[in-house]
Amino acid sequence: MKKLIGLGAAASVAFAGLLTATFTGPARAANIAANPGFESGLSGWTCASTAQAVSSPVHGGSRALSATPAGSDYARCEQTITVKPFTTYALSAWVRGNYVFLGATGAGVNAQTWASPGASWSQLSTSFTTGSSTTSVTIYVNGWYGQGAYYADDVVLDGPGAPPSPSPSPSASPPASPSPSPSPSVSPTPPPPGGKRLMAGYLHASFANGSGYVRMADVPAAWDIIDLAFGEPTSPTSGDIRFTRCPATECPNVESDADFVAAIRAKQAAGKKVLISIGGQNGIVQLTTTAARDTFVQSVAAIIDRYGLDGLDIDFEGHSLSLNPGDSDFRNPTTPVVVNLISAIRSLKARYGAKFTLTMAPETFFVQLGYQFYGPGRNGTADARSGAYLPVIHALRDDLTLLHVQDYNSGPIMGLDNQYHTMGVADFHVAMTDMLLTGFPVAGGATFPPLRPDQVAIGLPAAPYAGNGYTTTAEVQSAFGCLAKGTGCGAYRPHGVFPGLRGLMAWSVNWDKYTGSEFSRSHRAYLDALK
């Protein structure tokens, strides 16, 4: 909410502005960005390894930023700046070259704009209004996957940068609820290169459960990410993960190992990613010790290497993750099963490098429920699993390819409107996804920052048989359109428009094929046509 200025004060301000305009020329923006023209190299900015300050081309002064995306890296440069709550800020920059994005993130802030300016300098501009808990924002510029170099210069964040006063102005009342203030609708971000949005599906590779075994070679081309379900531990605390393909006694049409691997290579040659999914309903994984952590890394790497896989999906359910008493800050976890999992995944990421694909499929209980409850709580009476995925997601957000929370097998969950939402309808998916894209205070405390839209997909059952919370094709597409285009929304209105929302996940490829592939056919066509 903007502060109100009295009539006398407003007149004084207007008169001062008139004097400035008359005697000293146009007023300059109150730029609070450090080294905005990169005249001091990259000082004040945190940048990707390909970034550098160059002397040509420049928009103003003698230097400009040049950066080139490489692999899955966006070539981002960013800086964190102190801001005031309840205040509107304007952000702009001059850009040139290939796809370039300008934006700001923070508590309740998720503003972004983009352009593909080519050989001429073009100014990008956006704005945002801070909420009650916003004391800093991170501004950034970045490119896009494999799209070549971009240039940026003369970045401006226009607004007050002094530390916030102890309490809001009497004329600016803070919201009564702890939910983030809505950020303004932002300019569109493009979908992935070539208009490609992703569909991820789980393939029953180690078992059959009535839907029938699907050979790797027969997985429809609609699926971009194929998760092999599942790698499971020899015991909950061993960390020793094994992946055993479905035996012929259970899956009579199972292919040989050689044919299985050959089909994986064919999928990869077609641009698909094939991952090993760890956990599932029956695979409880608790890395209680560093020895279990190290065994996890070694055993998962052995599976990836044996089959030549592209990465890892974490599908920890049940009692795999919970928080110990006193572990109350998702930004600094202390519970061993959480700390060791984060460390293990970082080790795997370091082992395989930038091309390593990392996805996660937590249940709403472990993520969005964290808005209300986190761990056992101060009195120790809450379920210790509440919100327990949040520290893992937060710690690995820079490595995370895709988060697809399971919007099914869920009880009612409170959204940022402080209303409970029930699975199976569009509003549930809009509310749950909005929390990931907007950010939210965790149990009334520190704010879980928003994820990038390209890191988020909506998780769904592929068919009524696949799980509780099946959502019809029309309702799914209504939810996606509301989030990505701002159209067709129901009672719940998201806190922004997120054109870069990445796609959909389904449990499972097998159940989809069992029901005539309605899910993959309908949604693939919808996503491909979405502008």
C-alpha cells in the first residue's frame, strides 16, 4: 500500500520538482543499484563464469556487461539490494543481443520482463511493489538456454534504499494476514526454446501394478522426461539404493537389459531425459549418518552409470523426511536426514556437472503445508514432516531443473488467500502452484523465496485409477491457462502471470497408456499450442 502525502507536503514536493526542472534540467532517477553501468567491472554483482565487462558495445559510459549462456546455465548476473516495505520500485536496463531477461525476486516480489533486441540497444522496464516483509530484493539480468551472448548496461533500480523504519507509516496499514502481497502482473517470459514445454512421466520399470508393463521403446514421444520408478534402499537407513528391473514373472513382456539400454539411448538421441527416481510410496530413505550419505552417492551413481541416465528424481514420501525439535529455519537446517540429503545431491551434481538433471516430486504435505506448520513446531505437537522438503528445495534451488509437487493424494491445503483448497479442481492447482511462484512465509517466519517459473511443473494423476485427486483435462488446462496467461481463472487469483511455467508431470506413463493415452495426447497438444 502506498504512503499518503498531505496536501501541504504534496505542494512542497511539486514546487521543489518545478525548481529542479527549471534550473537544473531533468531530475535523475534515484538509482540504488551498485555499479549499474559496469564501469567497475563486475564489482557489486554476482555473475556466471562467462560474464565480463566489455568496452564494446556499450550503451553509456565505457563498459557494459557481456555474458553467454552455456549448457543449462542462463549466464545470470545479480545483486541483492536493501529496500523498504510497502514501496513501489521501477527497474530498467538497456540490453542488446540474444534473449535477455530483467527481473527482481524477493519476499512477495516476482517481477520480470524480457526481449530479444538483436543488434540495437533496447530498454527493458518493469516495476514491483514490496510487501510487509520485504526488506531486500535480488535484481538480475540473464540470457536463455543456448541462445548466444547478450549485453546489458545502465541498470536502474529507482526507489528508496535506506533500511526500513521500525514500523510502517500510520497511513500505511500492513496486511492482517502473513501472506505475501500480490506482485504486479509481469511481462511475459517465453517458454523454453522452440516453444517446448515439458511433460514428465513415471515409468513402472521395476514393478507392475495392474496398468501393464510398458517397454522403454514404447514410451510415447509426448513425454520429455521419463522417470524410472523406482530405486529403493536395502533398508531405510542404509543409503544403499538398488534398482531392479521388473522380473518376467511379474512383467511377461519385459525387454532384455540390452534392449532396455538401447531404447534409453534412442530416447536420449530424440532429446528426452531419462532419470532414476528414488523412493516412491514404499521406498523410505533416511540418511541418518554421513556413512549412509556416502553410500547413497555411490549407489545412485552406480545406477546412473550402468544405464547411462541423465540424472535423478527425488520422490521421498512417507517418513523419509522429517524435522527434529529445534530445527525451525528452513534456510539453515540441522536435522541429519535433511542435511545429509542436501549434501548427497550436491555431490552427485558435482560429479556429473551442468548437464545433470535434477527433479523432485514431493507431496503437498511436505511443501505447501509449510505455510501453516513447519516441523514439530514450538510446542512439539505438530507432525514433524510438515514442510520438511522446504530446506531441501531451498538449498538446491540453483541446481534444480524441475519441481513437480504432487497435487494429488492430498488433504485440503491453505493457499495464500488463507482459504483451504481441495484437490481435483483447477483452483487447487492454481493455488498450490502460485505458492511456489510467489513465495510464502514458512509458519509465519522467514519467507520461502519463489522459484523461477521454468523450474515448476504441475503434478497430476494421469488417470482416475492412478491416484486420488484426478483432474479432468479441461480443469487442468484451465489452471495452466490461468497461471501462464492470466485468463480463465476461477475464484483463486494468482499473484502474477507466469508465462514461463514449464509444464506437467503425471503418475504415470503406464496408467496413461492403459487409458488410451488421453493425458499425454491432450496435454501435449495443448502445451505445444500455448502462446
